[in-house]
Amino acid sequence: MAKDHNLPPFAESDESSGPVSEAAPQHGVSRRSFLSHLGAAGLAVAASPVLAAAEAPIAIAIAETSVAPAPAGSVPITLKVNGEQNSLNLDPRTTLLDCLRENLNLTGTKKGCDHGQCGACTVHVNGQRVNSCLSFAVMHADDEITTIEGLGTPDHLHPMQASFVGHDAYQCGYCTSGQIMSAVALKSEPIGPTDDDVKQGMYGNICRCGAYPNIVGAVQAARHLA
């Protein structure tokens, strides 16, 4: 049967009873070769927008996503904590305790009752002990704030910290940072020399484990070092 010479060079006439040959004719293009080139061209066209987007300046994208706007209703404030200045944008209702823990990652100050009744959140503000759960952070823009992290380090303990360790003045340890901060402030307060005086002065710091005799012993020993 004569071939239809009007068909493309890679196709056989439909009148052929056998399968269409995929071998390239002597002077044409095989079907497989044609489809391969067609598919490659389609991929190139489809991928072009993706590649163009991938080549956009990544640094600009990072800068745009990393600079988040200040939350609505927040106020700018700079707090000096443990000798370092910290620029923040805070909800004016943020307590000093939550600011220290959540914004500055100073988690040594503990949240116990959150009502000023346990003393676990005690910090120093201008040398005075303060229940940080009862104080708003925005009130302390011009103050010197000291937390347990600023009192001493594991390699250079404050004398009161060393005294607590030496007298085993803790059990679970949750109240310990507040106990130590109160005890340090107590040294500059006008209290008497006896154990009862110390108990009265430390009245606002509660120890659920009941380590009070050792706490009083630690405070007295550190007082006598002064």
C-alpha cells in the first residue's frame, strides 16, 4: 500500500495495520524525539516564573519579615536590668515579672501566687525589694532593676547565695531566688539582730517545703559576714 506523503515525516498512515514505528525516519524526526523535545520545552516555560522568584533578593525578604510592627496599644520603654539597657515595646498592663520572664528571658524570678503573697517573684528596684508581680514594667523606666541573675554567677556567688548553699537552705528551690533577693535587701534594712527579727523581716517569703530554720541560719551567717 502506498504511503500518504501528506503526513508528517514521523507518522505512518492510519491505513497501516501494524503499530506505528517510533524509529526516526531517514530524513525526519521520530515521535519519541518530538514528544521529548516538546515536554522539555513545556517544563522550561512552566519553571521560568518559579526560577525567577527564587532568584529574588532573599535578604530583602528576610528583612521584611523580621521587622515586625509594634503591637497595637504598646508603648516603647527602656529598662535597665542587671546593668544592661533593654529597649522594648510593651502592653502597659505588663507586670515587671512577666516582662522579665517573657520578654527578657530572665526566668530565675519565679511566678508563684501572682498576687504578691508568696515572695517568689522578689527583685530589687533601686536597691529595695519589690514583688515584681504587683508592679507594672512601664513604671520603672528610670530605675535600676536587679534579678537573681544579676546578683552572682555559679563561678562567683554572692555571699548570700553561698550561705544558702552552705546551710542547705532550700529543698525544691522554687522560692529560693525570692528568698535570697529578700535576704540581701534585708541586710540594708533596720531590723534587729536576733533570729526572730530575721523571721519577721522575711515574713513575706513563703517556703512550702518548710526549710525556714535553714533559711534563717543562712541569712544570719551572711549578715555576720558584713
